[in-house]
Amino acid sequence: MHSLSSLFRLVQVTPIITIIRYITIPVIITSFIIALYILIYRYYERRKITELSTHNFGKYLLFGLLLGFLLPSLSIFVAYLRGEYIILSISNLTNIFLRDFTISIFFGILTAVFEEVVFRGVVFRLIEEKLGSYIAMIISCVIFGFLHLQNGSDSFFVGITVSVISVLVTAAYMYTRNLWFPIAIHFAWNFTEGNIFGTPVSGDASFPSIIVSKLEGSQWFTGGAWGIEATVQTVIFSLVAGIILLVLCHKKGEIVQPYWIK
């Protein structure tokens, strides 16, 4: 009870105006991206933009957040069991921490919305219409994986691991034909790695985190400076989850055939 009271007092004195000022930009940009996507494809394709429908929004959000939390948590747990994920401390809930943590969440939402709209909503979806689901998945996931190497890694294995994670979120989109599911997975994944467990996210170690930690040991199981994404266990967990979703896509009839087979 005492800790809850302390947290409440901290939230009360946190400079709300400062937080609002910093989160205004990601909120505006996120809204602009969604609005632009809807306007362009409503005009270009003359259809209802069902992939951003809020029907079943709560369900997609809940399951996406759970899946996006579970998978990186499992990868970090493997590193922990091997003694390679080391907890240093728990962050103090200061005004500055709460401010930076809140701002980080909104920029995380912006990143998830932007990347999923571009890679699932545009690249994958448009290629899928002509070349079918599997070819579109391969092309879009390889592009997604190796574009992430611009974050500061020249490792081929990093490109492969990010591409495999991309298979998972692409399968999530295919199963629901709704972007909110992969957006939720993407956001929760980054939030779990960076803001909860304090590990680098695609090479970025600047996230304000609840747990202050370090990864130390075999790069195969820690990902080195890139973070837990670039590990053997992440590839395995993501691949298993992606395959399960693809099997469900088959059962649901969501696999699109290439134009020469239709």
C-alpha cells in the first residue's frame, strides 16, 4: 500500500505539460499515417479499408499484446537460465523516469504503426495480390529484415532473425486480415525488450526500462549489442508461433494463390 501511495504522489507531481508536449509529435504523426493510408487506398482502390477496421479491435489488441510480450520474455528467460541475462537493479520511479517512460511508449506506438502499415499494409498486401501469400511473405520479410541492418549491424544472422520475426507478424496479419493484430505484437515486443527488461531493441539500448540489466555471454543466446532479437531461441520461438499461425491461415482459407494459379 505504501508503494502505491508513493507512486500516486509521483504521478501527481510529474510535469504533465512536459509529457504532453513530447508525445504530441508521435500522436500527430501516427494519426497522419493512418489517415493517409485510408485516404490513398480508399481513392486508389475504391474500397472499404477493412484492414484498419475496429471490429474485434479489443480481441486483436489483447492477443497481440500477449503474444508480443510472451515471445521475447521466453527468449530472455533462456538467457537468464544460462546466466547471460543479468539483473543489475530496478529503476527508481522518479519524475524524469516516468516522463521518459511515457514518451517512449508513444514513440513505440508510432514505430509499430508506421512499420506495420508500410510493410504489411502496403508492401506485403500489394505483392500478395499478384504473387500470392508465400512469395509476398518472403519478399516483404527479407526487405524488412535487411532494412533493419541500417540500425547499426552488418551481421547476416541479424537480418535472418529479424526476417523470421517478420514472418510471425505477417502471418498474424494474414490470419486476421487486420493490421491492429500485428501492430499490437510489434509494439508489445519492443516494449517488453526495451522498457520492461532493459535489453537493446534492434541495437538501440536507449530505452528507459523498469529493469536495469545487461546481456553477457554467447552472442548466439544474447544477441550481443543488437539485443535478444538476434538469438537462436528467438528464431525458434518466432518460427514456431509463425508456423502455427500459418496453419490456422490454411484452415481459415486465408492463403492467396499467385495470379498464374488462380
